[in-house]
Amino acid sequence: MTAISDREQLGYIAAQAADARVNVEIETEGMTLNIGPQHPATHGTLRIVARLDGEQVIAADPIMGYMHRGYEKLAEVRTYPQVTTLINRIDWVGSFANEVPFILAAEKLMDVEAPPRAAWIRTILFEMSRIANISLFLGDMGLQVGAVTPAFFAFRDREHVLNQIEAATGGRFHPNFDRIGGLKDDLPAGWIAETKRAMKKIRSFCDEIEGLLQGNEIFEARCRGIGVIPADVGLSYGLSGANIRASGVNWDTRRDNPCGLVHSELDWKVWTHPDGDSFARFWVRLQEVRESTKMVDQLCDGLPSGPVMAKVPRIIKVPAGEAYVETENPLGVMGYYVVSKGDLTPYRVKIRSASFNNISITPWLLKGVYVPDIVTILGSLYFILGDIDR
């Protein structure tokens, strides 16, 4: 076997080094990655077009409109009582909460006020919708990083709340229970006691989720310091709800702009977190579920007697005018701008949905992150596509 001379060996090394320099200097084209529109991690038919440099996102654009259902225009050819059937399905996980701001806007135009008992029951169902909605998020947030057990727990315990919503309204996801002037029916016998038992189960669920995820090495590594939203940036994009409170902004319309509901009668706390990252958004929602269970207990204990429906015409014809009402829905601020010309149907309905603003920050937020963090960040923003493509 012929030995390699020192000169030949040095020549070989120099050639390899030259090849390496050429490889480093070659500029390769970036990759375009489509996430969705059918990807299960996008919470519906959302498409994210991400342009990558290796594993890093250099630009990301949300493409919406795949499931646009035209609720704003459909409302113009429905009578006011019929509109609640439509808007139930905007945030399909939020159930009853979707109905409340529209009904309050119609009542404002008609100068009608629901009886106290109806207002209290509305608030109970409103907060139960929040619990059912965000419980699913808490389990799903674990699923985003590969933990299946939290999702199983969420589906298991959310049933306790949905059972009570169904017992009161007849519908689990789409109650269609709110009415101009009050509610369709009063609460059934035994409902209050069973609801308080359900709230205890939800508090136990929160403890389980906290034990599974908070302090978990993988969950913390995937969420802490990931997807940080400074307060001023979040406000400039119109973020609301837990997404902006997780950036340290102490703002909740239930406290700061109460309208038609009775949160001002309750003892409760607005939770915030200073970090603004994916973990902070998870943590704030976890505390909000606990807070909502306490509110429901107070509402059940203080529920006044009396009718659940004010005197309104059998055929609803809303006087000409315009009104805007917003409420703190599970995903953030939801507002309805209703214009009436004195007919049986609204002339115009404009919906300010929380998810649309919450997803609008993604081009800014995803720039510079790594591919595995995209799904975690999207999950932490928590949006529903029906709430975007309304």
C-alpha cells in the first residue's frame, strides 16, 4: 500500500477547505412552508404561509377566509329573535356568550331592560360559557407540546359545565336562549345545587392541569420566553382578553365597562402577568377559569327571585337608531354595532370579534421564531376560526 506523502496530504486538506468555503458562501433560496389550511393545530381552516431561512421564520402571513359564512349580511335578512341562532355559531366553543352583546344592543335600541333575575342568570351562563371555552384551551395547550393527558382531562371535565348549560337552555353548544327583554325560560329545579357541584369539579380540574403542566420541564421550555408580546405592541394590534392581560395590561370590560350583566355586584379579581409570553397567556387563562367558578358560586347564592322576561311586543320591531355594545367574551372583547331603520330586521350588523384582532399580530409575532414554536404560539393566542371568518 503506497504511503501518502506530506505534500499530497496538505494538498488534500487545502482542497477540502476550499470546498467548505464555497459551500458556506453559496446563498440558498429560502423555503416557503404552508401550515394549513387543514392542519389540526390551526384551530380551523386557517393557513399560515411561513417563509423560512433554515429553521427560522423570516416572514409569516395568515391567510383567512376559507370558512367565511357571512353572518353580518345574513343578520340583515333575519328578524331580531332569529339572529341569536346565527351568532351562537361564531365562536362555536363560546356558546351562550355570543348571544349576549347582540341582545344587549337590541335592548339598548328598544330602551328595554331585562328583569334582575334574568340579568343574573345571563351572567351565570355567560361565565359558564367562559369556563367551558377556556377549559378546552387549557387541555389543548398541553397537546400543542405533545402532552395528550391534559386534553383528555379537559374534554372529561368540560362535560360537567356543558351538562348544566344544556339542562338550563336545551342546547349544549348553541343554546339560542337569550331574548330581547330577558330569557326564554327560568332555571329548572335543582339546577343551582348541581351547578355549584360542577364548579367544584372544575376547580379540581384546574389543580390537575396546573400539576401536569406548570413546572413541567418540556412545557416550560416550549412556552417561557416564547412569543413575547410587549404591552404597547399588543394594544397597537387591538389584542384583548387574556392575550393582553398576559402582557401586564389590567383591562377587563366586565369591570371597566359593565353593560347589562351584573359583574359589578360580585367580588372578583382581574388577573394579569408581566411576561407576555406563551406561558403567561396559559397562566392567566388558568386563573380566569378559577375566578369564573367563584363568580358562578356567588351568582347562584345571590340569585334574586322574580320574572325572567320583561314586557315586550310579541312581534319585535326595533326603533330606528344605532347602538354598539361590547362584552368580555371568552376569547376577548366582542362587540356588535347594530343599525336599525325601524324594521323587523337589522339594517346593518357589524361584529367586532376578538379572534380577528388576536390573529392579526401573527406576522409581527412569528417573525424570527423557529418552526416548532409556530404551533405553540398560535395555540397560546387561542382563536376560533368562526370568530375570524364571521
